[in-house]
Amino acid sequence: MFIDARATDQKKIESDICIVGAGAAGITLALALSGKNLRIILLESGGFEPEPDTQALYTGANTGVPYYPLESTRLRYFGGTTGHWGGACWPLQAHEFERRDWVPHSGWPITREDLNPYYVKAQETCEVGPFNYDAEHWSEASDQPELPLGDSRLLTSIYQSSAPPTRFGSRYREDIDQAGDIRALLHANVTQIHRDPLSQTVQHVTTRTLEGKTLTVNSRLFVIATGGMENPRLLLLNDIGNQHDQVGRYFMEHIGIPKATLLLAKDVNTLFYKRTSINGTDIRAGLSLRPEVIKKEQILNTWIGFQLKATPQSRLAHSVDTLKSSIMNGDIPDDFVHHLKTVLRSMRQIYRDRDPAESDDDELGGTGELVEIPVGQQSEQSPNPLSRVTLGDQLDALGQRKIVFDWRLTELDYYSIRRTQEITAAEIGKSDLGRMKIPNPKEPEVWQHPQRISELAQPQGAFHHMGTTRMSTDPQHGVVDSDCKVHGTKNLYMAGSSVFPTCGYQNPTLTIVAMAHRLAEHLAAQFPEQEPT
Amino acid sequence: MFRGKTNASRRRLLQYLGATSVLTGLGIPAVQAARGPELAHVFGDSQASPSASLRALGEAYLREHPAERSKHALLSAIKGHPAFAACRKETTQETDYRTMIQEDFAVENTVALHGWVLSRTEARLAALAIV
């Protein structure tokens, strides 16, 4: 059930598990724990729709690499940042969990194999296809070939898209409402975490509405799931977990820099590299380096994607899938008219294309016999203790210190992007598919000067905030242990991408949700006396 | 079937680089002797003529490698390519630069001209257009 903290007269709530934050991680956790005879409290700062005053609690200062306004990169309402999620789902690769000698602070205390069962659950939660990211499988299923790269350092890598993106707020609102063991408090901002230093136990949290109404939540276990910037902020505000000055450090983003360009012969078959629906699963293919090449080159991982125009067939399939799933769910999507128009327009275009005299020759965006394709890239950032979230002197409307955000990149980050582009260009040339134009080379030194980076390299983030309460078995090198429990506490856990020690190039949502499923299993095991209802 | 298309693209890319007709008469006849209009892509300028683009590429290469700014130096460099002898067809006196170009890419013997990553052989062929 939902309770509006502004309207309730309750002053104290008792629970077994208190989850702070109702985004992808918090909602997944609450639902995964439901039905186990536990009293679950889900605390959410916002309501069901974005509210300017609540969203303003996210404002802060940027002092590092130029970045977006902090309040624009995340959403503070029920469903959290899934409200503007693009839907890309892909698991981290096995080698990305390993310690890499050339990447300082790399290595997870868990393996990809440990996460596999939870990835399977996450696929369902995120409403994507089967847990299969084998490019060859999807290429065969689509009857479209991979690029003939031959004996190449490149391989085709695919991701699945939640299409339309699962908005956790609207998709799971009824499930939360109907769950008899979940109480979701809206407009309840956690302002204090009360920890007994002797027992190292969090005893209760205090919530406050913007109108000043307070409430206390007692619980046996607490989970903070408020995102990669607010997670460290809450710990720093309450001086928890920071005995080794690790909280807020190692902030990572996925880096994009100005686009490269690929020149291909127009008859090179790139259909598999368009976003396309295959047996109901939305797939997009791109290129990445083989793991052994990454190791040999001692660089970070990068994904290269071609920004190809959608074909009428793929546009049609996407819109038909969207309309079909909406109708089956009894919903009318916000963009219903758009999808309806797309269906009609695409069908008309496909029909017209049967007549060569009327065909649209601009489908690939080129003219003549060659086609110029913009190439996007999403790159892993290395964990860097100087890239961090700290607290400033400015206060928000609740009297809490705002974030000072200092995003910093290293020479390895720059070199990895540059080197991947060089290798890709060489492999494309070697395989005779085309030629590649890459952005102007810049001296690595400019990456140490934020004001010049903006001018020269123009790195862009992807709204992926990771690493700020990183996982490590050693409290001197991390904030949470391999079960996501905060070092130095007995009952406080963190959920979300803030626990990632490294981030790969993959969009984090699927891994966030997989980790939430894993955490739910761990938390449920702390209540062996509870019988499932 | 797909490989066939790739061969076609290879031919067009050589045409795109446009070096071949320039080389005729220089003692290095090429496999193809045609230039496509696609050179304009090099600068993203549809108004640029193919020969203008080719000259600009050649000029960019020579700016970075002034020691090669002569026919003799460029031809010597091209003939000095490890794969040159194998690519030379004795019967027709033609040279199949494709193998040399692919070998350049395989060992990253490449240059970046106006941002385009080209094989060094390609760049030298372009430079021959202006010396």
C-alpha cells in the first residue's frame, strides 16, 4: 500500500526491512522480498510524478569535468531515474569482474558466474528477452549477417532494449500497492540515519517532508538505494561507513567524446547493426574489442555503435510491439499517436518500396555508392579515487548539505578511447569494409585541465553514476562488502550502481537490478525464522 | 554472396581514394583507373571536387612527411613496401595495391589525414597526385 507522509498522523513505523529509495533497485528489492512474511517499508522522497521542489533537492555544484546540472541527470520520484531510462540492458562481461593489472583499483569480490542467476531474474524485471547476449545467435535469428570482419581484433557485441523502456514507477506501482507486506511512504525524505556506535547497528531513520512533518522508521535491516550520488551523500551526511575516507570516491561515468565517422560501401550489409526487433526482443549490435586484445593493449573497454537510420521494417516492428504490449497490459502508451502514425507511415513506405521507381534511396543516409555513418562510442572509466562526490556548504530545502561533484578522468581513460578508435579504424580498413574518421587527436594532458577538456575533448556522460560506495572485502579499499553491507555496520546495506568497483561500458540498469535480486536473497536469509506467506 | 559485395566495396574504396588515374604515366599503373564522386565525403563538402579532395589528402600527407615531397621519394617509398614485389604483376606491369593497403592496416602502418585513418600506401598514392 502507499502512504503519503504529508498526510499520515503516524510518528513511528516498525518494520523488518526498510528500503530508502524507490528506483530500479529499491522497487526490485521490495518486490523480491515480498511474500516472505516480512514487514517491508519503502521510503520515497517524491510522489508519483516529478515535482520541482523535490527535484531541486538534487541540485549541487560541479567542480570537475564539465557535466550536466545534477538535478537533470536523475529523477526523484516513485520509479526514480527509470523515468528517463533509455532501456538498454546488457550484463557486464566475465573479464570485467576480474582484477586487471593495468587498471588501478579494479576487480570485484564476486564473479559474473555469481551474478548469472540474478541476471536471468533481472531480464524479466526489466522486461527484455531471454538471457542471451550471443551476437551470433541473434544474427542467425534475424537472418542478417554480422560484418565480415574476418580474423579481427573486433567482435560484434549486442545489447537488448527494454522497449518501450520499463518505467518502474508505473509498471510496478500496482504490484507495490497490492502487496500486503509492503508499505511505500511517499514524500518521505530520509534526513537522519541513527546508528549506535557501540553496537554498530542502525536503529532507525528519520524522514521529513518538505512541509516539515517528521516520522521515525525502526527496522532490523536498512538498505539505501538512492542512486550513485545520493547514496554517498546520505552516508557522508550521517558519518557512516567513512572510517577509511572511501565514501564518495571512485565516481565513474560512461564516457562519450565527439563522434567518429565511418565510410562504408553502400552494399555492405549493416542491417544487423540497426536497432531491430527479433522474435519480440529488441536488439542492437555494435562492435567492441576482443577481451584478449583489451588485455594485450592494457586498455579499458569500449563499445562502438553505428548510428544508422531505422528501416521502415524495424520502425514498424518496434511500434507494433509497443502497441501490442500496451494493449495486452491494458494501457495506452503516452506516445500512442506517434506509434500509430509510425505503423501507417512504415507500411506505406514498405509498400511503395516494392516499386523501384518510387523507392527511397536515402535510407542509409548517404548518396552515391558510399555511405557516411556517424559512429558513437560508450567507454568504461577507470576507478579513480580523485573522481568524487563530497559535501559542500550550500544547504537544500531540508537543511542538508548539497553535493559537490568533481568528475575527473585519467590518462588511461583518454588513451583507451583513442586506442580503441585507432584499432577499429585499422580493422575496418583491413577487412575492406570502409574507412574511419576519428576525432582530432588531443594531448592526454588536456584531460587534467577541466576547463580545456570542455573546449577540446568535450567528454560527455550518460547519466550513469557509479562506484561511489564501492564493493571490496577490504574496508580500507571499499565501502561495502561482497554482500553490499556497509563496512563497520551490522545492518546497513547499499543497493545500486554505487557499489560497482568497475563499470565496463554497459549501461548499468540490468546489473543494478540483478544485484538487487541478489541482495534480496541475502536479506531474506537474515530472517530464517520467517515462513513465506 | 556477402564476400562478393565486399569485393565490390573494396574496388569502390580504391576508386574513392582516386589515386589510380593519377598514377597512370608515372610507371605505376593501377588496378583501376576511375574516380568516383565520393571523394567529397572526405571533407563532408558536397561541393568539393574529387581531385580537390585527393590533392588535399596528398598535401596533408606531405605536410607531415616533407622528406617524401618528390615523385622519386614517394615512388621509392611505395616500391619499398615489403609487399610491393609480390603485388607486382609481371605480365601487365600492374600493381595490386589492395594487398599492400591491407597489410598496412594489419600492422597499423596508418596515417590520419584530416581525421581519416588511411593506410600509408594510400596516403602516398594520394601524395603522388600533387608532386
